[in-house]
Amino acid sequence: MDPAVAQRHGQYTFTDMTSNQAIVYNQATHPENKSLVLEAIEYVHNIHTIPAASASDTGARLREVLNVVAVRMAHLVYPHLKGKILVQTSPSVSYDAEETIAAHARRIVDLFEAHGIPSAQVCVKIPATSAGIAACYALSSPDSDSGFAPINTLVRLLSSPLLMPVLRLKQGAPMSPLTSM
């Protein structure tokens, strides 16, 4: 997710790029990314990307700023990729299937599209809680019109990997303990 790394190795084309809240936070705290963070704050404030019901929720506003930071950083790396951009929904909504499906995963994909990256190039990592597994299953079903690839990422629950074959999920991505905070 580090645009400087992608540019430094510009002679290579990377297959995929992954991110999560810890990676985005780490990049956002680098002094050279200050303007990108300020632009993300302004974008969220001016474009009103948060549903009215959540507009006064500080956590929702911060999540949205981090979403925009992640998308803008990914946009800088995107020219160096031949595969997908993997981005994660927030662990803070991982126990609410509707919030994970409708309010966060789809909003992230909408932000990518608004920044010129097609939804087919986006893979959304959803924490593998019981609600997250159900959300991923619903989004990956043939009847889904999500337009993006969902994947479960392992977090918090030891039983999650055991549930994946039962729910006929094909893959999961590991998640570091740091990102579950």
C-alpha cells in the first residue's frame, strides 16, 4: 500500500495489493502523507459521503476518512498493479452483517469507483466473524449484484476457519492480530 515502494520499484508490475486499517493508519501517520489525509478529511466534509443518519457519529466519520485515505493511497499504487486491490471492512462493524454488507463494503467500493478504479478490480476483505462469513457468502452468491469480489479475512474467532467449508466459502485471507484492535 506504500505508494513510494511502488514507485521505487516502478520497473515491476505487482500482482495484487492488500491493505487493512493498521496499514492505512501507518501510512496516514507518515509526514509525507499529511496532505493526502487533509484532502481526505475535506473530501468527506464537502462531498457528504456519510449517510445522514451517521453524520454526527464521530466513529463513522473517522471510518469514512480512513476509507478515503485507503482509496487515495491505492489509487497511487494502482498503475503498478495487474491484479486486484484488497481492502478491508472495519473490524468495528464485523458483528453486524447488514452494516458490513450495505454500509461499509459497498461504500468502500463506491469510493473506489468515484476515484476511477472499477469495482471488478476491488476485493473486499470481510472479517470472518459469524456475521462477516454470512455477509461474504451473500455477496459472493450468484444472485448477488455486488460487482466486487468479497473474501473473508481471519480475525478474532478461532472457529472461523472451521466454518468456511461448512458455508462453502472458497478462500480466506489471514489477518494480523494488530488489525483486530
